[in-house]
Amino acid sequence: MTKNVKMQDIADRLGISVVAVSKALSGKSGVSEALRDEVRRTAGELGYSYTVRRKQLGNLTGNVCVLASSRFIDEDSFYLKYYQHISAQLQSRGRCAFFHTISPENEEKLIYPAALEGKADGAIILGQLSKSYIDLITSENIPVVFLDFYDDRKDIDCIISDSFYASYDITNFLINMGHRKLAFVGSIKATSSIQDRYLGYMKSLMEHNIFVSSNYVLEDRGADGLMKPIDLPVDMPTAFVCNCDGTAYQLIDQLKKEGYRVPQDISVTGFDNSVYSEMSDPKITTIEVNTEQMSALAVETILKKIENPAYSIGRMPVGGRIIYKNSVRAIKEPDSLY
């Protein structure tokens, strides 16, 4: 049986990266002409067939692939909400969606997703991926939209929740309830959304002239992106602003084991309005992300990009709202604003 030659095989033969192979074959900048010629020669020797976009050949599949890192799916089913909305939107337009996870090993080794090799007209990518892996996917001639993620690149289209303002809003709510010792829980270098939520928290504290202590910025995940126990500060805050409901759920359980009551002793907020906010006792005051609107925008954008490769929206934020539940206690009479 003839082997299905992949870009990885060419990269291994020449001792270069898959990204370099992709750029050479697609005619993109970033590689020398000498290397481009060498890659093309090697591709021919190995029997690799590189085709330009199937749309130009009139051979669309009707499929859109939804890609996500397996570490996000393992930790929370929140991203499955996006997939359900995306699938429903595509079905209503006579298209199909299929879901594909990227393992940490494939992301690290820059293994191009097999799901994109001739099986989809475009891809919606859920959540954070490494810069190198983004380069790999975007260097291929396939339309891509990023959902719930962005970075400093100007040439990618992304739909994101307005994490900055939402975190600013919920921190303002806690301050209005009388809290002045507020900690943020989230590994701020892990994802762009956590960074934005941290910055929203910081803006609120700065506007209220509240000192921001480094002891009140707490990690919730390790270098592998997976959740870990939270190292609580010696001087406990009166409220924790958590970057997601999963972290808030874990924190509440941890606080209970150490003898604290929520919200009688300490208040806790989350983000996402996921299943964790309902499972928790008490239920967690959180931010509801408009996953339906974000998914609809992602579908609209990817379909337009499939039809017209030059179509672009840049970065588009979508607002959320506070869902008031039972994990926050006022330590003064709240203002009428809330």
C-alpha cells in the first residue's frame, strides 16, 4: 500500500521545520529561494502532492473543521458549547462541522492536523495554541478563524469575548459590595483571555486606588496548562476574582477544606457561566459569555473567507454579562448601581 506522504516526511528528510516546508510549498515568504527549490524537489522525490485551495478547483467538501487543544477539552466541557452552536449554525446553511482535538505532543512537534488534509474547506480554532502551531496552520492555504483567542498578529481573524471589560465589571461589583482585599486567580501567561481578565481586574483596582499586591495574583495551572492546587496567601483576601468557573469551583472546595465558608468568610467569582458555576455549593456568581453570538460570528466569517480569501474582520470582541448567584456576600450596603 502506498504511503500517504505528509509535510512532516519532507521536513524530516531535510532536517527543517514543518512550518518552513509549508511556506516553501505555498509560496509564502520566510524561506530562501534555495530552500524553496530544495523542498519542492524533495516533495517530488517523495511523491508528495501539494494542491492549492480546492475552491479554485471547484471541489469543496462542505465541511468546516473545529480544532481545539485536548488540554482545554479535558479540563472543562465549556468549549463543547461553542461546537454545538457552530454545528447547528452550519447545518442550517447546508454545511457540516466535525471536531478534532490536537494533542500536546502533536502541538509541540508541529504535526499538521490530518483533519485538515483535504477533508475541510476551512477551520475554526477554539482557544489558545502555540505561536509555532499557529504559524503551521496559517501557512497552509486554508481559511482559518480563531475563536476565544488572539495574539499580536495582525493577519488573523478572531472572535473573542470581551474578557477585559467583563472582568473589570465583576471586580467593580465586588468593590461596590465593600471588598477592598481582592485576589486574582489565574495563570496570566497561560492564555490571552486570562491576561485580559487580569488586566480588567487591575484596571478596576487602580481606578478605586486599591493597592495591587503581587501576593494576590495566584497561579491556577502548571506549565502544561492543566489545573493545579492554588497556593493561598498568608494574608487572606475577602474576595477572589477567578479567571474561570472551573478554577472558582476548585478554589471553593479548597477553601472549605481549610475551614473557610463561602460567602460568609470569603467571596468568590468565576467566569464563563459553565456547568461548574451550577455544580458548586454555593452556586458561583460569574460572567456569562455569549457563546451563541460568538459562534454565529465565527461561522459567518469562515464561510465568507471560504468564498473570498481576501475577506477579513480582524479582532472582534463580544460582550458578556454578570450572572448573580450565591458566592458573594456584601460587607457594606451596596450602591444602587448594582
